[in-house]
Amino acid sequence: MLAVVQQTLAITAPVFSMLFLGVALKRLALIDAQFISTASALVFNVSMPVMLFLAILHADLSTALQPALLGYFLLATVIGFLLAWGWALLRVPRAERGVFVQGSFRGNNGIIGLALATSLYGDYGLSLGGILGGVVILSYNTLSVIVLEVYNPNAKASAWSILKGILRNPLILGVLAAIPFAYWQVRLPGWLTTSGEYLAQLTLPLALICIGGTLSLASLRASSGLAIGASLMKMIWLPVLGTAGAYFCGFRNAELAILFLYFASPTAAASYVMARAAGGNHELAAAIIVITTLLAVVTTNLGLLVLQWGGWI
């Protein structure tokens, strides 16, 4: 168990270092609001779509392909999304609902979930987690576009505007463009793949620096109530419900553990980028990311301990 704790800390520590670097750079006036806006747009429109394209391109679709597990995860994601939205309708001001809902269900599975799955189960964890990542990318981005478009302060929501938001979303386009390449195992020239990897490697550090540059004590205090509510939804209630449902559906051992890790991942940095692009409260999005990442160190390890104690993994 100590090894899992150490692995969780090893994965989350670099995330915090980039967040704190962003805070420091903003305080030292080395970055400003204009830089954060431009860099966030670069991540959203260029580097993150390339990162997702390469992630799908390199996935081994023939290994550990489990339709039942993928279907369950998709169903649980949609149910969690609807539960978060239902709660937001009752308890969250309209202007903040889109960001609240996205922060409540969208996990950082590509970094934390996949890394922990690989750490625990080796190549099998990497293969299963990678394929699950394809479902994650499409479902998270599509549902996020829907809820952010509905509460977009700069546009009136309609079925057509939501569909346009989905079809024009660079993250979704990056995934869809990669699927034919992955399915038919088309390989890009080495120089093009390397160039894409250079771009993809910009994504996480630049996004986290922008999040850190957005954070301030004043914004954290202003968003604290909603951010804590979304964080508890993301890190406790939805993982408990999703993992319990997986258990009753018959998943055990590595499959149950990997599902738990994906349900229990903290909110993704992409939620900040998408909230900002949609004109939402990006300060609230940043606060949710920070709080859920802090909570993950405790909740992830506690959840694995309970599953091991019960003899289910």
C-alpha cells in the first residue's frame, strides 16, 4: 500500500509544481492576463488536440478490448454527468452551472488514472487504460461541450449551437481524426510524429502554468463554496456510486481497480481550458482542479485500501 501512496505522490507532485510555478510567475509579473489568454487558446486549439490525436494513434485497439467494461464506463459517466447537472440545477447559480458540472464529472484520466493503472497492473493496465482513455476523451469532451454551451454567456443555447459546438471542438476533432489511423494501423512519418510529440508535450505544463497564473486567494475565497461542492462530487460521491455499480455488475480484480482509478481521478486541466474558451468562470474551474488534485492523494489511496480489504481487487 505504501508503494501506491508513493506512486500517487510522485504523479501529483509535478502537477502541483507547475501550478505553483504559474502562481510565482504571475506574482513576479513574468506572465500576465494576456499571456494566459493566448497560451490557453494555444493549448485548446493546437497542442491538446495533437496530444489526443497521438494518444489514440498509439493505442492498441486489439489488446484488452472489453466491450462490457467500456460500455459500463460510458453509462456510468453519463449517469454521473446527469446527477451532477441535476444537483447544479437545485443548488448552483445559473451562471456557474456549466463549469460546476464539468468540474464534477471530468477526470484527469490521461495523466493520473492511466499512470496509476499502469503502475498497479503493468502492460495490462496500460492497454486497458489506454483503450478506456478513448471512451473517456470522446464522452468527456462531448458532454462538456453540451453543458458549457447551454450556459454559455455569449450565445443562446439551441440544439444547433450545441451540435456546432461539438463538431467544431478541436479536442473532439483531434480524437475523430485519429480513429481511422488507429483502426487501420496507419503510421505517420517519423519526423511528423516527433513534431507532434513536441507540440503535445507543451500541453500539460502550459495548461497548469495558466491555471496557476489564474489562482489567487481572492478568487479561491470567492469560489470556495462551489469549488468544494464540485470537488466532493468528483472525488467522493461519483467514485463511490460508479465503483459500487461496477462491483454489482460483476467486475473484479484489475478491471474493478482500473474503473475505480478512472472514476476517482481529480478534475482534468482540460476543464479549465474549455471553461475559458466557452466564456465560463475559469477561476472556479482552476479552484476545482487544485482542490480535487489535493484530495486525490487521500481518496485514491483510501479507496484502493478499502477494495483490497474487501478482497475485491
